[in-house]
Amino acid sequence: MGGRKRVVVTGGAGFLGSHLCDRLLAAGHVAICVDNFHTGRRANVDHLNDHSSFELVEHDIAAPLNLDADEIFNLACPASPQHYQDDPVRTTKTSVFGAFNVLELANRTRSRVLQASTSEVYGDPLEHPQHETYHGNVNPIGPRACYDEGKRCAETLFFDFQRQYGTEIKVARIFNTYGPRMQPNDGRVVSNFIVQALRGAPITVYGEGAQTRSFCYVDDLVTGLVALMGSPPDLMGPVNLGNPGEFTVRELAKLVIDLTGSSSKMVFRPLPADDPRQRRPDISLASSALGWRPEVGLRDGLVRTITYFESLLKYGAPLEPA
Ligand code: NAD
Ligand code: UDP
């Protein structure tokens, strides 16, 4: 991104959004964090309160936004299956009305807008690894549909705004990302396993733990988002962003136990409905078009994330997994 820009980050007080705000400010931009604190926390951006180029706007993106912007990153949406299924109607409203409202804002301000889409648009994929050309296998009436279909409809709106109004769009399909500032009670697998291991509690493996995921460290992901936003206008996406290293959930559990030196043992719980059996990004498009590849391997990224959760524990935060 050349020059100083006013960059709106919806969901900026969340896990990914707060890291993105840090990165934008470090690059000399103005970061405007728009969040309703549904799953995010003020604490994630407390360290930015005194930064002269940081603005915090409390707002629900399901309602229209009125701000000045040069660029918009649309990250506002609960991302953990547990959170997005708590109030599924609200999740769909955030995804779909939220996408509509940021697109309207982009048109009014003539700004470029990036949608944080997801590997969940591939559902329980029948193609492996997943390339951007794959149209996915989503159950439209299942418990994950509020998120998967909400994100699919958001992608539809992005491309229709581009075709109908010439809006400058970017769509990133983000695969499982982890790192510091995930909430202890977030419910996703990496935070659950680390918190359980640090407390010496049972590690809750869903199903037999044979399902796979590909885990990307947050710094790598943010680098990919910024690179996509700064790419030439004809690269609209969708572009997969994720780490192609693929692990079973059971392998992840063993690694977390190993790295924490925990006495925790695995316990097996029922596999949630529609839980994808395998997931790995084909990142050839991101590599060739953006020159992007993740640099932090799972072991290294987990060590950094464990250090974060250990410091929460040290300062007395209630480390309760979901
Ligand atoms: P998160 O839950 O930590 O952050 C989401 C943020 O959005 C929170 O701060 C929350 O308060 C805010 N928010 C939710 N609904 C809102 C609304 N209606 N109005 C305003 N703010 C609202 O999740 P995250 O992991 O940081 O995910 C950020 C984005 O990236 C999400 O859109 C998610 O779908 C996408 N994504 C994340 C991952 C991942 O592995 N982390 C993977 C794929 C896609
Ligand atoms: N999972 C698990 N134990 C947990 C939390 C999640 O075994 O305590 C599994 C979950 O069933 C899924 C995988 O880990 O197969 C990744 O789950 P997560 O919620 O992190 O992300 P998503 O399902 O959206 O990829």
C-alpha cells in the first residue's frame, strides 16, 4: 500500500482484526476499528488507545456505516463454530447485511474492500486439497450453514457489486488460523487444547480425531491479507490464504501435550454435525500472484501461542476452555 491511508477494519477488536490493526499502524496508516464486541474484546486493542492514528468505533455492521475510508477490511463475524452457532440468525445477518453495508460504504467512499471469507465455503470438501475453482460441498440446512452460507452469500454480493457497480473488491478465503489473542473460551481447537493442556485437564478430541486441518500462524495470515489488499485491481480472488501443512486433530493434541509438557490425556467426545473431514489449501494462486507463502511452521507457532496463554495464566485470567 503506497502512502498513508484511512483503513477501516471491521471486527478489528477480534483475534485477526487486532493483529491487522497493529500491522496497519506499524506501516503508518490510520486504522479505524469497527466492532460491536460480540466475540472480540476491548483488551485486544487497549494497547492502541493512545496511538494517534487509531480510532475505535462501536458499531454493529448489520446496520449501515458512515465513515471516511480509503480501504476496508471486512472481518466482523464470529468465527468459532461454538460462537457462530449460538445465535445463527444473527450470524447470517452479520455476514450478509454486513457485506452489503461495507460494499455500500466502499461505493460511497470509492474505496477498495476486502472480504474475510473462509475455507468453510468448501464445506466437507470432496476435492483435496481445495483449489479456488472448487465450488464446495456445503449442507445448506445444517447447524454450520449460518456461517458457511452466510459467507458464500457475502462472496456473491462482493462479485455482484463488482460486476454491477464496478466496486474494487478482494476476497480472501482464510483457512484455520491461530495465535496470541485467541480467547481462552473461544472454543476452537487450538485454544481449547492449549488451555486444557496448561490446566492439566482432559484434551477434548471430537470424533476419533482423524479429521484434518491446516493451521496458519496469525502473522503469516495478516501478511497475506495486506498483500492481497495491495495487489493489482484485476486480482479480485477468491484467493486461498492458509498453511498447507496438514495435521489430524489427534496429531495436534499430541503436539500440544508434548510442547506444554502436560500430564493431560485425550478424551473422545462426539463429532459435531457436518464437521469437515479434511481440509488443506492449495495456495498456488497466492504464491504466484502475491509471492506469499506462510513462514511459521506449526511447532513454532504453537510455542508462541502457548507462551501467550501461559502469560494469561500468570496474570490470573480465568483459563476456562469452552
Ligand atoms: P473473532 O471472533 O476473534 O473476531 C471477530 C470480530 O468481529 C470480533 O471482534 C467481534 O466482536 C466482531 N463482530 C462480530 N459480529 C459483529 C458485528 N455484527 N458488527 C461488528 N463487529 C462484529 O474471529 P477471528 O478469528 O478474528 O475472525 C475474523 C474474520 O476472519 C471473521 O470474518 C472470520 O469469519 C474470518 N476467518 C477467520 C478464520 C480463523 O481461523 N481465525 C478462518 C476463516 C475465516
Ligand atoms: N475440535 C476438537 N476438539 C475441540 C475443538 C475442536 O476435536 O475441543 C475439532 C473439531 O471437531 C474440528 C477441528 O477440531 O474437526 C477444528 O475445529 P475448529 O472449531 O477449530 O475449526 P473448524 O471446525 O471451523 O475448522
